[in-house]
Amino acid sequence: MQRVGRSFATKQLLRKFDNLNARVINIKAQDFEKTAIPILQCNYSNGAHKDVTQANKLVRYGKWGDRDPYKDINGFTLPKFVSQGFLQTPTYIRNYKRYASSDRPLPPPPPPPPTKESVTPYLIIGAAGAAGLGYYLWKNWTEFLALLGICPEDKTDSPTSRKEKRADDPISIKCDKEPERECVVLNTPTPDQPGDGPSAKRLPPPKYPDWKNCPAIPGYASYLIIGAGTAANAAYRAIRTNNPKAKVLIISEECNLPYMRPPLSKELWFNDSRKLTEDLKFKQWNGKERSIFYEKDCFYTSPKELPYKSCGGVAVALGRKVQKIDVENKVVSLDNKWQINYDKLLIATGGKPRQHPIIDNSDEEVKKRTTVYRKIVDFQKLDCVTSKGKSVAVIGGGFLGSELAVALGNKAKKSNAKIYQIFPEKGNMGKVLPQYLSNWTTEKVRNENVNIIPESTLTKATMCKNDKVALTLSNGQEIQVDHIVVAIGLEPDVSIAECSGLEVDPIRGGFLVNAEMKAREDIWVAGDAASFYDIKLGRRRVEHHDHAVVSGRLAGENMSGKSKPYWHQSMFWSDLGPEVGYEAIGLVDSSLPTTAVFAKACKSDSPRAVVEETNENLRSETEESVCIEKVKVDSETKPAPPNGTEDFGKGVIFYTKDNVVVGMVMWNVFNKMSIARRILKEQRKYDDLTEVAKLFDLHENN
């Protein structure tokens, strides 16, 4: 390389490296671009810089940016580079001098070393999250344990200890009778100063309330439900789903938490274990145990604690009856003159069992030996009677009466007690099933150790000297029994309608509501007490478990902000023991024209089999997407004769109006409800319903 006179830049380099005893060869000015810049870049890339700030200075002084550092370095001066202290060794000058002195291309600079990411921020975030979770669990430990299905033991000095606290045995619950106290919680309106709805400004609850002086029932609830049945259970679940922090207060006349009623006439009677029956549990036909109560005790909070639950909750005030609703001021008055202000109200009072006029006009001793079947206490009373081998007469041939007759007949086999069933129809469930199927069902019930007396009514009931009740029937027959069970249907509980200014359906009974289950502003009705408008079948009132679930869920969703109409057709079912059962949907009335298609049943066509297969005791539909098209009919599928004597193993009964299917009964045909629902929704006219019956695969297992 040609040597030239030392320039100012070269002198600066020599001064920089004198302390290292380095030898630096002078570089021509025109070679500076090819030597110094690679030196700088390599020195920077190999960690000679101290931090990112110096790297930024290098880029700023060198004006590299997006430019090519080998071609465009205008404005760069070596003194500026030296003054930054980047060059700390002459090794790179010597190496790159050789490359610059020849025609060999310069090597690319090595990549910068990877930077080590600090884990400190992640540790801080994790610690903060753990602390927040711990604080939440500390403040809401009872709700957390309830989600896990664990019921914590309450201490005697805990706020949750109260007189209405249930004992381990759900039968021995005591009703709450404490709201007479005149003390009030700071955030709740007093009985003489009711709140004025959701727009009212309410004081926040005190942080540490005086639990001893708090009322057992709060004076305000954002969501208030009258009734504690299946509709109420479905409603508060829907409310809490849409609004997880909602505070729901339920007022119940009974002394039991929300429970399901179907097992009271079915599974509870088939228990082999006395302990299960006493605990109000039953063993399903698939062998699994289940309680009739929807939730464990620890799921619910105390009514007095509800206003202070920051995460919301559900509380049940037991043993209280609503006397009146002030619709304008949104105030509910209880039987003890306590008042509750609400924002949204659901009426789910259900129905009351019909009283028999002959029994009502009989002696008190006859009334003491009569059970009007509806509640847990009725089951316990009747179970006690039958356990002693007493004879029983069941009055009523509908769903409940037939189910109870079969259940009692099965239990009486061990004690040889006599079970009678009395009804005015020609056969069991004669108001629902076609006559030939009703007659066949009657024979099935008779085979279950039941003495059936059809086409008869009770005309007189008197006490005998042998401490039995003598029943005189319309056909002249007289029987003597130890106990009477009345199961002749329900009447909607509308006792608060007149004094509250709510409209009642004069034909069907029940509170008049629209398709959204709404009766008045911020008032909804669900379950047996609702006379609702069905957008497919017109105005209806339905008294079945599935309808309570569907209407309760719909009302709860609409209470929490939605506006959905009633379009989902509810179903109902009935089981006559573990071997015969049916599911139905729509308008099912034996007075309507019917078309039935039956096939031979197999072992899998029974209530017991469907429970074992699906693990679901309270049967519900399996939703499927079904396309209704024309189906070819084979020779095996034929309508049943009106007076057929064959064994109706399984089949489908269509109920029609003007050749349009308005209802269906699936006899020992299960998990096909979605198909039936789709047929009702189509509202098509069918010339041959045997084609439609093929959709139910009646010959699938034959």
C-alpha cells in the first residue's frame, strides 16, 4: 500500500493507541472509506460499545441509517468517532488493512450478540396476580367452595349462622320467622319508606354490618322471585349467566330450598335403601345417586348477607308468603307486613293442587287421612303410611294419579297392601291418549298390583268403626281404605293477582302475559301460573316440568336485558314404572284427530334403558338438525287399528288440526324430541303421516 503523509485523522488514531504499543500503517485518504468504516462497524458488532446509547451515537455520527456505509458516509469524520471512545484495540485496523490493500471483498460484519431479556417484569406480574387471586378467595371463600361442591362448616358466631339454617337432614329444616325486627340495613329501604326503582340513589352497605341487628330479609333486591320451584331455579340461573354479579332474592312459602318435583311420584318410590328415601335422594336406573334438590345448601347465601355480597349471589327466604305487589312503586308486601323494594320481579308461584269437593265437606278425621299430593311434606306423609302396609285409594287417572298408582302398587307388593285407583275416564290418561292406547295402558297399570276402578267418581267419604275410611262410588261400589290420595290436577296460584292489579286469563287461568312472558312493566311470569301467547299454537297454559324450565329460563334472560319471544316448544314426559314411558310435545288432547304408527319394542325401548344410555334421569330432548323430506314407506310401517289388541311396544301418535300436526306423543321412543319439534315448527299438511313416522326410526332396533 502506498504510504502518504500523516493526516490529522491518522495522528488522532496513533494517539489513541500509543498506550497499547500498536503499529498503525498510514492509510491513504481515498482508502479511508474502505478501511475505517469496516473497522468501526466490526468493532461495534463485537461488543466494543458499552451500551445501546453508544450504538445510537455511532449511527447518528456515521449517518448510516438506510444508506450503504461503504459508499455514502458524507459527513463522517474520524475525530468524532475517536472522541466517542469506540476504538479500544488496534487489532481490527491491522486485519482490515490487509483486506483494504487487496482486491478481496470485505467480510460481512458479525451479528450483534443476543440481548438477555429480563424476567423481573414477569415475576412482578405473576406475584400481583397471585396476590389478587388470594385476596379474592379470602373474601369469597364460601362461594369458591360451593363451586367445588364443598360445604364449609359454619361456626356459631359466623354471620351465616341463622335460625333458618338447614340441618344435615334436608327434611328437618325450620322456617325463618325473624323479619319482624324493626332494625334496618343502611342500604335497604324500610317498610314505610320503600325504594323507587333502579334509578334510586342508594347508600353503599357498611363494610362491617351489625349482623345481630340486621333484618333476616333485606328491604331491597335488584332481582326478586316469588316462588322457589323449577321455574325460579331456571330463572336465577339465566339471570346469573347474563349478569354474574346479580343479587337474586327468592321468596318461598315452603320450608325447603328449590327442588325438582317429578321424582316425588317416580324415582323416590323405587329406592331399595330407606336412608336414601329419608335423605330425599334416589338411585337412578343407571345406578347413580341424585338428590331432588337443585343445589347444595352452601350454594345459597343468607338473605341478610345478600346486600353485602360484592360478587352477587342467590338467597332464599323460607316460609314467607307474598300478600300484595305495588306495581307502581315496585314494592312487595309479605305476610308479616315486611316490604321489599325490587327492580325486576318474577312471579313463579306455580299451581295449587285441586281439592276434592267431597273430601272438603267430609269430617275432620277423613281430612286427616287425606293427602292432596304436591310437595315434599306430602311425599313424606304418604311414604310413612305405605311403609306401615296401609291400603291407599288414589283419586285421579291423569299423569300424577297414574304414576303414583304404579309407584304405590310396586311398593305394596312387599306388604300385600291394597292400592286402588279411581277415575271417571274409561282408561288411564284418557284425556291425552287415544282410547285404544288408554285401554292398553290401563291393563299395564293393573298388572302393577293396582285395583283400577274406571268410569267412577267419589260420592261420599265417611269414617268406619275399624278406623278406616269408607268410600262410596258413583257405580254403587264401596271400598274401605286407610288413606286417600287426591291427584286431580292443578289450579294456577293467582291469589295475588286481584289485589295487585294483574290480569288473569278467564278461560285457562293464570296470569296473562305476552310472548316475552311479561305481564307488566318489570314484571314477568313463568311456569304453571303463566297464560302465555305461543307464536305457533296461540295462547296456552302448560303444567309440566320442561315448560317450567323453558319459560323460567326465557323470563330470566328477558329480566337481565334480552327480549326473546316464546318459540321453543316445551315437552313433557311420564313414566309408568321403569318399563313404560312416553314423551310428548305440543297440543296433546284425545278429542283431536289422531294417527298412530307402532312397531314391536325391544329391551332398549324403555325409560330404564334411556337413563342407562344417557345418564340423564330427567329426560330432555337431544337437539339435532333434521331435514323433513319425503320418506318411502315400507310394508312394516302401518297405522295402528283403532281397536287394536296388539302389544303397543313403541310408536308415535300424531294429533292434527286441519291435517296439520299440532302435537305428538312418542310412546317408548326416546331422544327423538328434536324431530318432533321440527315437525311442529314446519306446520305443513301431510297426506300420509306414515311417511313422517319413518323419521323416528321405529324399526331401527328390530
